[in-house]
Amino acid sequence: MADLICERTDLSDANERLWLALADQLKLPLTQIARRAELEDSKESAAESLLNIQQTAGLALKLIDSYALSVWARQTKLAFEPVSLAAMLRDTADELEPLAKRYGCRLRLAVARKCEPVMAHSQALSAAFLSLGQVFIEAGSGEAPGQNRVITLGSYRSKDGITVGVFGGGDQLTKGIYQRARLLYGRARQPFTTLTAASATGVFVADSLLGAMSAPLYVASHQKSKGLAANFLISHQLRLV
């Protein structure tokens, strides 16, 4: 697969490129599972090793589910409904908390006080930000312990409605780097130079899901922290009641 990804530079179909990126991404968790399984019978690390295997396998399965959902979403007219971003981000943080502890970082919620529901597809929105959050957490795996990294899941009002994103990608995350990564994914193992500890496939799965809702990802800043975000229209349905 490594040779396939390096050599096929003429890919134009987005789904095929995303599939190649996903296939390469899945090598990492499968390798981790295999190595941890070997350690299961050694010393007193068996319980911890089994827990890590569970978490790794669970996240890999969710990434596959998110990819499948993104393909379906691109081929279907999604039914939108009012979605609470505060609730969605809270649930996402709860799901990501075990992974954050494993990678030695802290999750933080920063939701605007008056953050009305937005029009979106609930399942696709949740899957997108779960994939995105996973990438940001794993991106710091090469850093020294004790760095006290903070990953922020946030939403705030903007001129385009409500902006929601994941922040904590470092000052090196720029619009140019992101655009270059979008051209390289599915063709290069590490399209993101600023997320070198992860292949960042989850970013492109998230972008595919959000793009199906006409809310593509872009580089943004929130409370002096760089990240990736998307804009959604405020739902006015509840105001009629």
C-alpha cells in the first residue's frame, strides 16, 4: 500500500483518494494492536495492554464508520435538523477523553453562552468532529511528556452564523499548509507537515462529511489557538414556537 500511495499521483476521484488514505491510516492501529497483544502476557502490563487494544480497535472502527458515512453522505441529499453544538461537543469530548488521557493532553470545551442550534445532519456532524478531535490528540504523540497540551472543542458566533471547530494545532497550521495537504492526501503518507505524528486521514474524512453539509473545513483561530473549523447557519425553527 505504501508503494501504491507514493506512485499513484494521477488520482482524481475523491472517494478513491480518501479510501487510499484510510487504508494507510489503518496500518497504524492494526500494528499497535499486534504489538500490544504480544505484550499482553508480559509483566504486569496485561490489563493496560488490553485496555489500549480496546481503545485502538474502537477508534479504528469508528474511523471506518465515518468514512462509510462520508461516502453515503456525498451520494445522498442529507436531511437537516436543528442540532445543539454544545451537546454535540460535550458528547464528543466524553468519547475522546480516554484517548486524551492516553496521549497526555487535556480536552477543553469553549462553547459560546448564546449558541443557538444550527441546521445540520446530526450523525454526520458528530462523526466529523470525533474524527477531527482524534487527529489533533494523536498529532502530539511525538512530544515529550509533561507538555500539558490542551485541545479545545469550541463554537462561537461569526459573521457566517456559528463557527465550530477543534483547536490546538500549533502556530504552524496555516491556510497554505492545509490547502497543500488537501492536494496530497491519498498520495503522500503524511500530507500535513504540522501533524507529523498522524497521517491525518481523520481530517479529510471530517472534511468530506462537512462538505456534504456545505460546511467545508478551513483554518481558523479561537482564543489564540489555531485549528480547523466549519461554519453553520443558525436554526430559526425553534423561534417559531
